[in-house]
Amino acid sequence: MQHESILLFIVFVIALLLTIVIYWLGGRYSAKGRKSEDKLSPYSCGEDLPYEGEFRVNLERFFIYAVYFLVFDVVAFTLVVSFKISPVHAVTYALITLISVIFMIKR
């Protein structure tokens, strides 16, 4: 047990040092462009913004998409796991989830 924890610590330190060296080399040898005032503007390509004022995100729409993503993500995971147990369970769970998504869309 002691040997494994020392080995794990050594591997962690080597990985950390390798990451630091790669990051340092990347910063040292990467291409550096000249800085212009246009490139420092908030819209980084230098074009004018297509709107005036602040850009507002519709949070209600964002949360709806987030819920859909979570539902389908859980469905995919559950289907993968449940086909190893019983296909009947997988199909039943998929149908229940499909019905709940339909009810969410109709809302």
C-alpha cells in the first residue's frame, strides 16, 4: 500500500512538471501578433457590434435547452446501462422519458 501511494505521487509530480514545461514552451515559442486597438475591442475580429447596448440572453430559453440536454443525457446513459440488464427495462424507460419530453414541449 505504501509503495503504491509513493508511485502515485511520483506519477502526479511527473505529469505536473511535464504540463508546466509544455505550457512554458508553448508561451515562449508561440507566434505573437502585434496588438492593435481593433483587436483589443470586445468583439475580437475588429468589426463593429451589430447592436447597441448590452446583449441580453433569454434565460428562460437557455434553461429549457439545459433541461432538454440533461434529459437526453440521462436517457442515453440509462439506455447504455439498462441494455446490459434487460431490454424491457430500457424500452420502458425510453418510453417514459419520451412521454415526459412531449409533455414538456406541449407546455
